[in-house]
Amino acid sequence: MELFISFIFLAFLSLVMLFLSWILGPSRKNPVKEKPFECGSPYLEERIKPFPSKYYTFALLFVLFDIEIAFFIPWAILWREGNKFFYLGVMFLFIFILAIGFIWAWKKGAMNWER
């Protein structure tokens, strides 16, 4: 029952926010904002400049290591409650695997901006 009431309240709150943005929002049309937008380039540009792949590689590495850091939180909770030596070994193994991946990416030149 509480879940249903929460959904009803959130639906009502969403409708109120939409209504307020419709009432209070700007009503002037902007011709620049009305134009189509395609992948960060002006619409129907003759040639779209290629985006270097090194940015994608670096972004993927950042996301990979950033998400892996999220595993430290449950580990810290388990550390306080359980067998400290076992969880310390698990975390050292986890960090070792991450370090191997980082070194492999470094050796492959994923962090090299001059390629």
C-alpha cells in the first residue's frame, strides 16, 4: 500500500513540475534552437570531422576504473563485519587484477595522446 501511495505521489509531483515548467518557462521561439542537430555538427555540413578514437578509449578506461572503485564500498562494509584477513586477501586480488589491466592498457598505448 505504501508503494502505491508513493507512486501516486510521484506521478502527481511529476505532473505538477511539468505544468509549472509549461507555465513559467520561456515561450519565445529561438530559430537557432529549432534547427536539427546532428552529432555535435551543424546540420548538413559538407564533411563531418572525425572524432579521434583515443578519446573513446580513454573514456572507456575511465568508466571501467571508476565503476571498479564502486566495489570498495561493499568491501568496506564486509570488512567491518567479517573475517578481516579473508576480505583483505580478496581486495588485494581485486586490486592486483585491476593493476594488470591498467599496465596492459598502458603498454598498449591507450594512455598515449601522441598516437
